[in-house]
Amino acid sequence: MQFLAAFIMKGRMQAMMVASTLALLSLPFPPVSIVSSASVALVTLRKGAVEGLYVLICACLAAALLSMFLLGGYQFALLYGLVLWVPVWLISIVLREGRQLVVAIEIAVLLGIAGVLVFYLYQSEPAKIWHGVLALMIQPMLDAKPDVPVEVIKQSADTFAHIMTGFIAAGTVYGLLFGLFLARWWQAVLYNPGGFRAEFLALKAHAPLAMMTIVLLAVAFLTSGLIAELCWNVLVVLFALYTFIGTAVLHCSFASMKGSRFMVPILYATLLIIPHVMAAVALCGLSDTWLDLRNKLKPNGA
């Protein structure tokens, strides 16, 4: 990875080549899109908005040209490049100018929330759309006659359809932020060793956003219908913010324990293997806004 970062920083042509090639490669292998967006973000973080925009535009044109030869058309590749790189370019500018990782994360989350609100503005009943999509997705499972009762599967799909908009927005935010994190880590490795680690472990949400989260939770529990559904979808996007902050809090706490060289890797392995614990991690991140859990969870106290 360090070699790739150094190659990207050699010049515009190298950055454009990596970004455009990996963007097309991410079509069959979606996780590769994180590395592609990180290429644009790294240039922006290090050399500024104008240079990042130059690489972004050239990479879009290169991806469109490659797509013409490989896929027979350029429109999709051009649009895909813009959707993939413009958000991470904007967030990289925020981080470069503001030098606060948490602000960049919060703005990315707010962009995700804006996407949810716009979708609900133009679609009066989003759940019906997602119900149809999920019905097509689960049909092969139903045809295979699973051990789980069919009614349970259909009920789960129906429930999930009501928060599908939030999950898609949150997934987009995660992809955007992982690209930003990778770029920031590359920048730290090349120019400021240890810098990204210090930034990440210092993450702490701002109180107004945390208060908004509490209000949304209350409204979601106390109301029903479209209002409650919209609140739950927004909360799913906010969940992304607090999982990152909660992870930073727990990392700090585990790093201060005896055997930290084992405890910290176990933390991240647990997050990957048992995704359900992310709910507790998010609660930890939300609570840290007021409780300063980094000090309270240390073995020697605050």
C-alpha cells in the first residue's frame, strides 16, 4: 500500500492512471472502489483542491475512454467516476482546510442524511419500491425451500424495506469515509508518521449532532408511519458516525490495558466477525460525547 501511495504522488499521470483503472476494476470487485477514491483524496489532501480536481476530471475522462474500448460505451463510466470521486474530493478539501477528521466525518454523514431526505421528498412511499427489489432478491432463497419458514423470511424483508434507504445511504457513507481514511493514512505514512492514528483516536462527536440524534431516537420511538420511518432511516446513517467514534474510544481503552498488543487486534477482529456488536460500539460513541469514556474506561481511572 505504501508503494502505491508513493506511486500516486509521483505525478498527475500516475494518480489518474491508478484512479481510473481501479474504478473500472471496482465494477466486478466493489471494495476496490475504496482504493480508487483514496487516490483522488490523497492528491487533494496533499496538493490542494485544484490539483485534486484536475486529477478527478482527467481520471473521469480516462475511465470513459477505457470503458469505450472495454465495455463499448463511455456514459456509465463517466457518471460512475463523478459519483465515486466528487464526494471524496469535497470531504478531502474539508479535512485539508479544517484539519479536523471528525468534522469531515460529520459532513459526510450529513451528506448521507441529505440523500435520504431528498429520496423521501421525491418518493412518497420508498418502502414499496424496496419491497419489490427485495422480493426479487429473496425469490431464489424461497425457491430453494430453506429451513427458515417462508413467512419469517417475507416478514424480515418487509421490515427491512422500511429502512433500506438508510442502509444504502449509510453504505455509501462508509465507502466514502474508508476511502478518505485510506488516503489520510497514506499521507501520514509518507509525510507524517503516526499522524492518522492520533487523529482517529481523538475522534469525538460534537454535542449538537449528538443531541439531534437523541431527539430523532425519541421521535422514532414515539411516533409511527412515515415520520417514524424517516427518522429510523436518518438514524441508520448517523449510526456510521458513532461506530467510528465508538471504535476510537474502545481502541484507546484497550491500548491502555495490559496485553494491548493482543487486545486491540481482538477488538477489530470482533467487529469484523460479529457485526452485531456494532450497536454497542455506536452507543459507546454516542455516550462519549458527554461521558468522556476514554478516561473512564482506562484501568487506572480518569
